[in-house]
Amino acid sequence: MINVFVFAASRSEALKNYEKTIENPLEDHLIMEFLGEDFLWKLRREYPDGPIYAWGATPKKNNIRVWKAMRVGDYVIAYGNKMFKKLLRIIGKAHNPNFARYLWGEGRSPDNKGFTWEYMYFMQLVTDINRRSPIIFRGHTGPIKKSELRMEIEKIIRDVTGKSLNQIDKEIRKENLNKRIQKILGVRKIKRPKRIIKVIHEVLERIEKGNYYVPDTWSRHKVRVGQSVLRLIVLEMYGRKCCICGLDIPELLEIAHVKSWAEDPKNRLNPRNCLLLCPLHHKALDKGFIEIKEGRVICTEKVRRYSSDSVKTLLLKYDNAPIMKPEMDYNEALKKVREMLGV
């Protein structure tokens, strides 16, 4: 059964907090600043694209019990003034007094004076409800297990959306998976998500078994997915930085095969046969302006014909410099990519 929780926002303090982080979403950079890049990555793995909302509870025994019971994928109803206001889905949670204090300050009411709402959880909005609640709620409640109340809640959701909670959950999970694959693999539209997931599985299993061969008979679709998965693994291995100059904008980085795709079909999917390079150094390598020998950058005679400051700064500067070694073992990178793709 899908868990459903309720939080109440009826008092003046709660209403102000509600406006701050339920009526208005959080910026990704703010989440990253307080909780780190890895935490934001986990939220965006669960919910790839869209506004993120937050709520929290003070460190009282019942609040902590409810917070501990919450899981990613559970649902939360926002309640206020005898009304069910919104249905949201949990995508992550964190215990962080500093972030809570930054967002909501500290309580001033007699029962929470000096406390902040540090037991935090983060959500995606499913739908507005705006229907009268069958009972009065206070604080945090759930998971709702009483059969009659649960049935009433599910009936309200069905009346509002025309779908059962199970149907809603199934559609959200499918949509989030599609968006995750679109975002990570750079695919604009997914016509057959099951087909793409099947290819992703095939590619990852080949790499895990050390079978890096890609036959020339592979369709363009399969090759594109295979290269995208390989790029993700190499990105993680090199810490998302060009192994020559250290450029760390992932969207600008490319994988370069040490032994080219055409030259060595047996190593086409081999992460150890790849380097992570910025477009300039990738092009310079492909065009013979630089070479990689024994882990060092070698500038060839082709580049030495030029003497501009740009050439000196962008290319000649790295002559005989060691390339950066992978920061992560490729088996660890494989595991992280599986988590990232959710397959």
C-alpha cells in the first residue's frame, strides 16, 4: 500500500512557512548550498525536472516518529483550515537545522519557541485538491492506516483527479523515469521507453562483463544510447573534468576514444579506452595537434607552427604535462550510473 501522510498549516507561523516553500518552490542552488551536490543529485534522480517544495517538523517525539516513517515515493497532503489543499509526493528528506532556520526561522509560539522545523522533506506537486477534510488534523499525521479515513481520502483524490492513487503513482513513476532518461541521455523525446531501458540494460551488462564489442550491425539508435551510457560512466570516472585542462562544465565535455571507434570495434564500449576532454582538446587530439603518450600530453609539430598567446595558453601550456588520472574506479562509476538511471 502507498503511504499517505498529512501535515497541517493552519496557524499564523505555519501559514507563513507554507507560503515560503509550498506556495513557492526552492531554487536548486539553495538546496545544493545547504545539503550538497550529492543530495540535490538524489532529488533530481527521483524527480528530474520541475519545481521542488519543502516542509519540515520541529524536533518533537511524534514529529520525529512521523518523519522517520516517511519514504521516498510516499504521498503527503497539505491541510489547512479544515481543507485538503494539495497532494504532494516525497522525493527526499534531510535533518538540517541550519537550512530550516534559513528558510523558516525559529518558532515563537509557546509550544515551539526557539525550535526550528529541522526534520525536512522535499516534494513534487502532484495536484491541487481544495476539498473539505473529513476530520481536523494538527501537526504531522501518518501514515494513514485507518481504513475508513484512508478510503475517504482516496475517494477525494479520485473525485479531484479522476484516477486512483495507485494509477497516479504508476503514471508519475513512468513519467519521472522517462524524464530522467531524456535528461541524462540527452534524448528529446522517448517514443518507446521500454525499448530504451532494454538497450541501457544490454549496454551496462556488456560493460560489466568486459564485453566492449559493438558490431557494425547495431542500429543508429542502439549506438547512440550505448555512447550516451558510456559517456556517463567516463564522466563519473574523471570527476566531470577535462583530464587535460580541468574544465568542469559537464555539458561541454566529450569522451574521446584512445583507440578510435572505427579502428577497434572490440573496445568501443570500454571506459578504459576513453578520455574525458573539453571540445578544444578533443578536436586537437582528433586533428593531430596533440597526442597522448604514456599518460602525458605531447604537442606535435602541427601546433608548434603557431605562436599566438591563445595557442600558448590553451595548447602549448600542457606540452609534456601529465593527464589527470580517473578519480573513480570504473566499477564504482558503473554502480553510480545504474543508480542515476534507476535501472
